[in-house]
Amino acid sequence: MEPKLERVELSGGEVLFHQNDPGDAMYFVGSGRLQVSVEDSDGNPKRIGEVMRGGIVGEMSILANEPLWATVTALRDSVLIKLSKEVFEEVIDAYPKALVNISNRIIERLKYAHMPRKPIRKRPNICLLALHEQIDLEQIGYELGQLLQQKGSVYTASSPIADQVFQRNIAQATKTDSYDHWRLSNWLDEQELQHHFLILLADKPDGHLSAWTQRCLRQADEILLIADAQQSYRLTEVEIQLQPTYLATKHKQTLVLLHSAPTIPPIGCVTGPGFHSIIISGKG
């Protein structure tokens, strides 16, 4: 049975399948978080739910022999186990009770499908990304954590902390380092489940986005761009690299300007659509 199962790794933001695609497989969520959305009458995506570890997607289309009814997108780096339609039919032939378990899940889902839904409230993952080298991101992360602790438990993750937890250099692992990549994703998944807030500290800017920084951006619900207000207001190298992908997403993005003394926001400071801005004075 095991050789017939396929491991699927998705990066945050990657689409697993689209609405109306052929339903040729079902997927078990091993780690991460998926978003389920459908198109409204105007063709705009409408988020209807999320699937976390232990959940299943794609099973309804297999059983009904119909196209997929929704689009599923990874909200976090996620690991799934894929069971093709052919293998699923073999499993049902060998273990008929498996069909009963899956059917019960579908019935439970349909039972609440037409009931009024409360807005989805997620525990936000917050990525702090410095735009200038002199910014003390660890101190800012500490102070933010102190504030958030008034509302719930907080965990702060950084590349040094990840290396310390695993007692080896693991923070810069990518998909090519499949096992370490999975261990990191699973660890962050655990921290998100166990705490109300997860703060992700990106690496210091050095002209490129490190593998850890890219992971933080993929795992984030909100991105705080921390800038030194005394520096030039031209786009930094980091912002230029962010533009094509991360800043074009629907993540909430906030530009935080650090001033050494109270001042008036500089003229010509343009943050762009989708941005909020905060000015903090009295920071050295």
C-alpha cells in the first residue's frame, strides 16, 4: 500500500488544484494549512474554509465521479499524502470500512454547509523583515512579543533559534533538502498550533532573500517591513526582490518607519496599494 501513496510538498501560496479540475485523487494533510475557496457568480474567489493537519481534500469528487468543486491553496508550507482514484478503489475493495469513515466525514461537512458561517478567525503569523541592516530586529520582535502576550501565548522563531532547536544548521533548508525542509515546516506548524501568535524574524538583509526569510514570508499572514526613517526612501534591494511575489499577495503588509525622535512623515514616502504605515518615534 505505502509505495502507492505519493508525497506532495506545497509551498505557501501554491495551488493544489483548481475548481472544475478533474477529480482524480484525494489528499491527506500531514502538516501545514490549506484554504478552500469557490468562485461566486461574478467569478471572484470566496474563501469558505480551511483544512489543517489530519484533514482530507478531494474525496467528494472521487466518490461522486465529478470535477472538483473548489480551489485549494496552501496557506503554509504543507506536506500532503496523495491517494489516486485507482488506488482509492483498490483500498475500498480491500477495506470496505474505509468508505464508511470517509462518508461520515463528508456527511458531517454537508450537515453544516448551509448554516450561517462566522468569519474565519485565524491566529496570525507575523513576519518581521528589516529593510536596513542597522535595525535591531530581535529587539523589535521581543517588544512586539511582550505586547501580544497580553492577548495570548507567543512564540518567536528565527534562523538561529531553529538551528539551536535542531542542534544543527537547518534553517536555510529548501525543498531540495527534502527531509530538513519537512522537519522545519512541521516544527513551525507545531508552534502555530500551540501558541496564539507566531512571530517570524527574517534574516538581516544582505542583498538577497535567504531561504529562511523566504520561508518566513510564505508562512506569514501579516508582513511588517521595518525601515529606518533616516535612510533614503528609494526602494531597497530587499523590496525590489519582494515586489514580484510576496508583496503582490493578499498578505496584510505594514511599513513601520523607525524615527530617533518625533517627526513629521516625510513627503514623498509612497508605500503602494495594500500597504498600511506606522511611524514609531523615540527608537534609536
